[in-house]
Amino acid sequence: MGTASVQLFPEFIAETLGLPGVIGEVVAALIAAAVVGNVVLAFTGVAGPWAKRKITAAFTDRIAVNRVGPFGLLIIPASAVQLLAKELIVPEGVDRPTWDLAPIVLPASALLGFSVIPMGRLGPINFHLADPEVGLALVFAFASIASVSLVMAGYASNNKYSMLGGLRAVAQNLAYEIPLIVTAMSVVIFAGTLRMSGIVAAQETVLFSVAGFDIPSWYAFVNPFAFVLFLTANMAEIGRNPFDIPEAPTEIVAGYQTEYSSAYFVLFYLGEFVHVFLGGAIIAVTFLGGAAGPGPESIGFLWFVVKIWGFFLFTQWARSALPRVRIDQLIEIGWKGMLVLSFANLVLTAVIVGVIA
Amino acid sequence: MSLEAPDTPDTDAADEHTPDELAALLGDLVVDRDDHLNAPGFVIRPDTVQETLSVLKEQAGYDHLSVVTAQEYENRYESIYHLKKFDDPTQEVSVVVPADTDDPVSESAEPVFRTADWHEREAYDLMGIEYDDHPDLRRILLPETWQGHPLSMDYDKDRPQIATLPEHANPLEDHHKDAKSDTMFLNIGPHHPATHGVLHLKTTLDGEQVVDVEPDIGYLHRCEEQMAQNGTYRHQIMPYPDRWDYISAGLLNEWAYARAAEDLADIEVPEYAQVIRTMGAEMCRIAAHMLALATFALDVNGDFTATFMYAINDRERVQNLLEDLTGQRLMFNYFRLGGVVWDLPKPREEFFSKTRDFLDQLPGSIEEYHNLVTANEIFQMRTIDTGILPPDVAKDYGATGPVARGSGVDYDLRRDDPYGYYDELDWDVVTEAGCDNYSRLLVRMREVEESAKIIGQCVDLLEDWPEDERTIQANVPRTLRPDDDAEIYRAVEAAKGELGIYMRADGTDKPARFKIRSPCFSNLQTLPEMANGEYIPDVIAALGSLDIVLGEVDR
């Protein structure tokens, strides 16, 4: 996957449909974004009402949805209708525009992140909307807007549990965003670029061969330590066990989303799932070779899907198995442990790369 | 962990005192004698309660105020302080404090025993006795606005009651030290995912840290004592205990009533029935402890935790055995005065093999829990050294059961005040010295193994029991009328601790006073001790480790 040779998705659409000029570019970009957005939302639609239930059930010795349609798949439309048909309860004293905006900001920020993710090719189509110079920085910037939404929800809900959830979200994001980004910087040192396609391309070389199998130089293999660090920080970033403390059901009821119902609740859930997938996508791009995998390059998108669903599975596994840390422990792990380790990793990587190169 | 090991028993305290020695010790404090079937009773003046209890506590070693019973006679009110020793609960003494009908005031025991706080509030609430020197004499089970005291004789039950909702009350206003303090008041419950029922915790927070927590109970008060007083001894009371600790601890609760009533009416239970009772009760204990483990995992891990479902699955297995034995899954109503209602299910071999199968797979499950829960570093980080309950505090609050044993208090009525078939069997009392949330969980998990040992031995015994000696029921008169004015307090080791019942007979076939000593009620009282200064998640964990059932707290 050379950087220059591969056509981005909007360009492909503009060319295929023969849309000329600036207007053509805009229309093509909108179509491409709609397609990518809908693919991601479709993942969420499958994950939320169906896959999550099935996965959790498998982890906890249950059966879960199996009555509606084959494998219970029709629970997806059933749940959608059910959730949207519920009454939207607006509690007294909520801070109106903020309260309404929060559930939109969360999924929007996560969806925006997908604009720079190279999701690989499916046939002639390259699922990659934009490939700016600062791709990696941009994706982190988008992803961290999410915590703004959590604070908005927590603050505007006029509920103490929501407030606590919002405050926890800020503390948690501050503590984990830095190790996350510092660890990602070690990848940038390896790849020598912030451009997403460049990072993917840098992982294509063969690291070593074992019994005829080529092990690619995915950064998860090159620097497993950074991978584990990044994975952990990412779990905290997306707020999943053992770091699900902004929600912390059984402690602060449901944290920032306590007062949300109906469509707003769905939007929050949607946002969380998209966020999990975005987390998976970032990990796939930075550590797991992007869309790389066995087989021709034209099915790369499928490998990418496998990787982000693999990450989703991992979050659900953690959720079923791991206890939740306490807020002060979380902050301590973040500032005293992860931060130090991530800087050590960064310095070490810089030294190694400097000596070798 | 810097807590000292629990005090070694004071030799003076362990000494047994004859009633006359006690009377001599108390000297002038004793006005009269009013012996109960279980203990000598000393009548004292209402203004010498603290003095009397101090003497008994410090000089005679009665360090366990089990319960405070309040009742009304035609000519007086009466508060009874049932005292025991943690080292030897068979040594009991009752301190009887009469109070005037027109102006029922009596001195509070709270400065001597912290646990008297809630017990006296309950006595005030339901009976109307006022306690001088009580730090906070308010209603506890009924709403603040309730008119009258429902268990007193002049209570007008037809009077309409209005329970207002003080919607705009600011609970911070009066009890806050400093107007500029930036603490936050938070209602945890009555409907909250972690309150295990309808419990209301009035919590004051400083950031995420708990400054003060005050449990507000009574949402599930169902007049259990009153209902029992309206039932006949023989059959009408037995179904109620199932409804106290309704988390499958039914047989353990039934045993509390059975033991008290059998001792009151002098009924001998056939040995065969005792073995069945012991087996059934321990099955209930496993079921109850499994649920405690499951919900504790829920509190610490969050929802969607595998541990919850695993533990519920194991509970389901023992629940199936209980269903085979009693015909019921929740409200067993299996015990009868003088025995049990029916013999083991037929074919017996099938029941035995099912039980053995359960016992065989149990060690595997326990190991899995240890892998999944107790060995997990995050879990240990969360539970070790949080929710500390030092042994002397536990005793002061009358904490019993796994809560006390998790603080190293070696107190188990099955061994210390034997009943049923326990003293014939080989098993151990489990204690842990950690005093924290982790220890309390560990005690429950190890107790499950001990219970399994007991069940295994019972199955062996029952299997070889000669067919012609399988008497499940003693001869009990159709109508029981225990002697007039006979009084008894008897307790058993229920799933949550010492479940005791006080009964006073008045010559009829119904008890004149039926008082329930709920272990959860006393255990819950320790929550502020564990919670203050900790973080919200620790309070939730501490509450989970207390393993309360609101049905038993509120009765």
C-alpha cells in the first residue's frame, strides 16, 4: 500500500461518478463520509442489541437472545423500535441546550475520528476518507472531544450522580490521555510520520520469519510493551472495565447518563460503542498493521473489521471478568504508573531508533 | 494492616457466674428477680441502666448486648436487655427495666453498648418507651410523622396516618459544622442498584470521600412481630420466618423460631429430624452465601460480571436440592415444632446421589471463584484494607455472623451454643483477622466449604439410618399453651449471624410478645464505622460485604 498510489474513497467516488470540480469533490466527500459513517453505525447496531448480549452471555454461562429470528438477530430491529418508542423524560432543572447537545457530541466526536482511519480495501474501494499530514494527532483530538460531552451531560443533568460521573470522566481522561498519546508518539518515532497511511505502510516490512511464516513488523510485535500500555490506556480512554468508573453502575447509578432516556439514551450508547470501535481502529492502525492480513490486499477491509471486532470482544471480556478500580486508584495508576512507563517507553524507543538509524 | 489481634479471652470474663453471684455483684442495683427460661433476669430501676450494664460488661464479662426487647404490660412498660458473652453465649443474663405506664422513661444503654442506639430507637418507635440520654431518639422503622406507637396497647389502628415527603428539606442545614463547608449531600437509595433492596443511605460527601453516612431503614417494615403475635404457636407462625431473610436462608430462620418455641414448650425433637434440619439448614447457608458472593461481585465488578452468574448457577444447584427436600424454592415452611413436615424425598438414593454430586462439584466451583475473584489483583486492591471493622467495634455493635468472624471474633452459635446435630459433626468455625471487606467475603467462601462438610456427614448418617427409627416428628399437642408468663430468648446461627427470638407466653395459644433479633439490623449499624472517610465505591463494597437483607433489617 504505497501512500501516493492508493486512491482515497472520495476521489474514487468523484472519478467513478464523474463529478467534476470543487462541487463534485464536496458531493463525493459527503457520499463517502455517509457510507463510512453508516458502516460504523451498522457495526454499532449489531454490537449493541445483539452481539454484546450474545458475547456477555457466552462469558457468563447464559444463552441470551435466541427467540426473535435466526440466532435472535431480529432483536436488533425490535430493540431499536423499543428504545426509540420510549418516552423522552426531561427532568426538571436541566440545563437545556447543553443537556440536549451532550448526547449528540459523543457519537459525533467518535464518528469524526473515523474520517482519517485507513480501513483498508474491499475490491476497488479504499475505505479511507482523508489522509492528512497530522492524521494521528487529529484522531486523538477527535476522540478526546468525547470527554467534553460527558462533562456536559454530567453538569447539565441537575443530578448529583451525573455530576460525579462527569467529574470522574474528566479526571480519568486527563490521567489517561497523556500516557495514551505519549505511547502513540513512540509509534510515530518508529514510523517517522503522523500520517495514518504512512504508519500503516511502515508496518508492512517483514520482522522475521518463523518456519516459513513471515511475521510482519506490526508495532505490537516490534514493541509489545508499548502495545500493552496503549491497550490499557485505551480501555481507560473509552471507559471500559476495569476503568468504567464514569458510569460505574452499582456505585453512582449510571454516572453522567443517569438522567437520559429514550433517543438520548440510545445516542449515548451509540456514542460509546462507536468510541469502542474507534479505539479498536486506532489500535489496529498504530499497532496491528492497519488492514494488513493474509490474502490479497483487496480484502484488507475485512481484516480491519476483524481487528476492531477483536478489540470489541476484548472489552467485553474485560467487562465480564475484571473488577473495577476505585477512582483514586485509577488516578494513581494513571499519573504514577502509566505516565512514567509511557515516557520511559518513549525515551527508550527514541534512543533505540536513534542508535539503529 | 496494623490492627491488633482480637483480645484473648479475659479469664475473669470467661468465668461462669451463678445467678446469685451476679445478684451479689450488682448489689443494690437489683430490685427484683424475673428469671427467664434461658437466663436469670434482674429487675432494676429505670435510672440505673447504664450503671448495671457497665458492671455486667466490665466486671462479669457480658460483652454482647444481643437485643433490646420492649413490651407493655397492663401496669407497666418493660425493656429487656438480653446480654451474652462473645466467648460463651450460653452464659446469658436478662436485665429487665420496668417503666411507668403514663410516663415511660428509662435510661439509655447507648453509652455502654453502641448497638443499643438502634434497638432503643426501635423500642421507642414501636412501643413508645423513651430513653433518657439517648443520642438520637427518633423513629427508625416508621415515618417521622407517624402518630402513636403500634405495638403499645392504646394504639389506635384506625387513625389515618399521613407520611409526608419532606421534599425541600435540606438535610445539610442543621447538622453541618461549618456554613462554608463544600460538602455535598447525596441520597443513596432507597432505589439504587447497590442497596440490595430498599435501603436509604443519607450520605455526606467531600468530593468523592464520605464524611458521614446514615442508614435510613424501614421501607420494608411489614409488622412481622405483630403478625407473629397474632398467630398460634403450633402452625401459624412458622411460615413467617421464611420471609425475613428471604434470600433462601428460610430453613435457618425457621430454626430460630422452632428452637425458641420448642424450648418454651419443652418439646424434644427426634434425632433423625435434627439431622435433616441440620442438612437443610446448611444447604440454605450455602445458597445464601453464594448469593452474597454474587452480589458482592456485582458491587465491586459492576454489572455484566461473570462471577454473578457463576455463583447464581451454583446457588441454583443447591436450590434444586432444597426444592426436592421441601417442595418449595423460596418460602420453604418445612420445619414444624418437634420436627420437620415430611421425610426425605423418595427415592432416597436419588436424593443422596444428587446431593453428593453437588458436593463433589463444589470444590471445583470454589476454586474457580478463588481464581476469578479473590486472587484477582484489582479485586484485592479494592477490598483489602477497605471497610475496616475492628473486633472491639464489631462487638460493641453486636455484629455477628460472617461480619464478626471477618473481624476475627470467634463467635458461632452452632458451636458455642449447640443445637440441632452440630456438636456431633466434624466441622470448623471460620474466622479471618483482616477486619476488611476481603475478609468478610473470604469467611463466607470458606464457610461454604464447612457447610458442605456438614451436609456430607449428614447424608452419610441419613443413608445408614435404620428404617424403623426414622421419626420426623415428636408428639406435640394440637394446641400449644406454654405456661403463663414464661419468657425465653433463643438464637441460632442464621446465614447473616445471630438470629434470635424472644417470646413471652401469656397462657394462650399465641405469644404475648414476639421479638425478632435480626442479625442484619445490628450488622447494618456498623456501616458508618466502616464507611466514614472512605470513598463512595468502598462504601458500596462495605455495604455489599455486610450482606444485609432488608426483609430482615426492617421485618
